Amino acid sequence: MMKFFSLFTTKEIIFLIYLLIINTVSFTYFGIDKQKSKQDKWRTKESVLFILSILGGASGSLIGMVVFHHKISKKKFYIGIPLIFLLNKIMKLIIIAYLL
């Protein structure tokens, strides 16, 4: 296992951990918001869901939208989140190129 981690620099490992955390948080927020919508409780602001996506959690957001069938009928989500996903991928490539 240690040989695997020795393939990466500390910055790369921190970046990968960050991506794992932000995508897990994004996915979780979509699930929590879906549950609250079913129970007619206080909801997460849509801006929070978009901010999490912009900060690198677009993969988690997209998966959350599909798994929880949440926000898939709202145009700003079914267009916005995939666009943010593409921007995330471009930014990740730039960051990874910088880290190498």
C-alpha cells in the first residue's frame, strides 16, 4: 500500500483527498435535500448545491441527482450541473498538469 502512495507527491494526495471529500459532501447534500423535500421540511438553498459543485463537487452532484432523482426536472440543474462538471474536469486537468 505504501508503494502506491509513493507514486504521488504530497500535493497530489491532498488534491485527491479534497476531491473525494467535496464530492462526498455534494452527493450527501443532494440526498439530504431530497429527504427533506419528501418530508416537507427546511431545504438546502439551491445556491449551496451549486457552490459545492463549483468547488469541485460536480461529480458528486451529478451522481446525487441521478441516484436520488433530485432536481432533474429543473432546467438550471439539468443544464447547469453538467456544465459545471465539464468546467471541473478542465480545471482538474489544469491543476494536475501544474502539480506534475
